[in-house]
Amino acid sequence: MSATMRAAVCLGPGGPEMLEVREVPVPAVRDGWSLVRVEGAGLNRSELRTRQGHSPNVVFPRVLGIECVGVVAVSTDPALPEGTTVAAVMGEMGREFDGGYAEYALLPNALLMPVATTLPWDVFAALPETYLTAQGALEALGALGAGPGGGRLLVRGGTSSVGMAALSIASAHGLEIAATTRQKGRIDALTAAGAAHVLVDAGGPLADDVRAIWPEGPDHVLDLVGAATAVDSLSLVRRGGTVCVAGSLSGWAIPDFQPVAMIPSGTRLTAFHSDDLKGEAGAALLQRIVRQVEAGVYRPNIDRVFSLADVVAAHRHMENDQATGKVVMIP
């Protein structure tokens, strides 16, 4: 193994140009941490916010990346011998310590999820954060398990990576799905991913469009837009239905939120955070997701695959809302 590696280092808060590919030392292994040879990393909008300076605990320079897949190169855990294929998500990757935007990542053993798979690296890299979040959010909604005709699901932010994954999972479970997009040019992509109905969201209330499809409203709303649309989502779901906020495309905070006035009686509001499925908590679920992808049951949507050298272009692509589905980087 070489003593050095290439890594995309974020030099400080700012635009995509703050990411610089450098030759840096391969991290030294220490107790409780193992070295992973990174074979792929999914890119996420949370990394844009960290790069922009919105993660207050991050000390720059920092190698970003809240997820990666690869192979254990040097192990300090007998349960994770060298050569084991692994994935890792969250747990302060790319924030408190360097993450997946590199050829090697030194990661806590508790974060590593061993996975057996025949998938190519770019497909495998598209799954961990996106599909664990989508699966966890759909389970939080209570939307899975009923079989064909089991419910009506509205996905707001349908062309996001989590939105596309949710469509794949929900359609495999027989739900009737509507999804939103801000761009008419993405309607066909949402239909191909499993949406029976596509609504073009111009930024205003969706009540008329939704009632035209489902007069009583959807049973479940997966809101990936977040703060800007959560209150409107509560007005759309049927009485007794559930809204799950699992994304923050519009930010985290809902200004002037008044629960008694804004949550209809009997309607449920919940949330899901992917950190709940890091490490051992998500390992078995990720293995099941991989098997479903290998069997063709779930159909991951990869927007583009970038090289590590093109990390600046990858961030510009995401920041300009050009992606439909998951953006992946291969070192």
C-alpha cells in the first residue's frame, strides 16, 4: 500500500471551488478503527451544506462524505477481516472525522456494515444512505407490508435520490404513488420509477392537484422538501393519515410552527433520520436491500457517476439541481 492517497479536501466554507483534490497521507490505523479502501461514495446534499459552512461543528480542512462502500484494507476487528466488503453511513463521517471523498477512509469499526454482493461498485455505492433513509421513512409512515392496494403515498421531492429510492421500494410493495417535481422534464423519470401520478409543484399549495387524484387525500405523505412544505403536507393527508419529514431540501426549521393549529386532529406527524440505521442497526436491512436490487425488485436510479478528480463538477451538478436520482463518485 502506498503511503499517500488522493482525497478531495474541503479547504473551508464556500462554493464548490473550495474542494481541492490533493495527495495526502493514508490515515494511520488506531484501536477501534479500520482502514477501508473506498470503491465508491454516494454524494448527498448534506455535504453541500457542510461545504457551505452550515455544519457548525466541522473544522476545516475536512474530507467530506457521509457514506462510502469499499473493502477493509487494514482491520482492527476480528469480525471484519481484511478483504471484507463493507458500507458505512453517517456517525459524523465527513464532519467530526474525514469521510468518503478519498481513496481510503479510516472509520470506526462500529460504523462498518459487512455486505455480500455481486453488484458493481457504482450501483452498490448508490444504495446505503439513500435506500436506508427511504426504507426507514416508509416504515416510520407505516406504509409497507399491506401488499397490493395497501395504500396511497405522496412523495414530495420525488426526483431527489431518496425520493427515487422511495418510489422503487413503495412500488415493489404495491402502493399507489403520486410524486412531485418542479420540472416538467422529469415527469417520465418519475413514471418509470413507479409513480402512477406526477404533480408539477410550482411552489404553491398542492391541494387541488392532490384532491383531483384522491378526494380524501393520500394515506401517507413522505415529505423530502421539509420545512417549506411540511405544514401543507399536513393539510393534504387524509384525516388519520401520517406525514413523515425525512428530508431538508428547503432547510430544517419550520418558522412559527403551531402544532395544535397546524396538525389536524388525528393526523400524525413523524420524522426519520438515517443516523438511526448506522452500523449494526442497519446492516441486516442494507443486506436485504442489496438482495432486492440484485433480484431486480428494487431499481436504483443513478443520475451520474463522477470521478474523484471531478468532485467540483459533481458538487456544481447537485447544487444546480441537475440531478434526478443518485450522484455517485468513484475514486
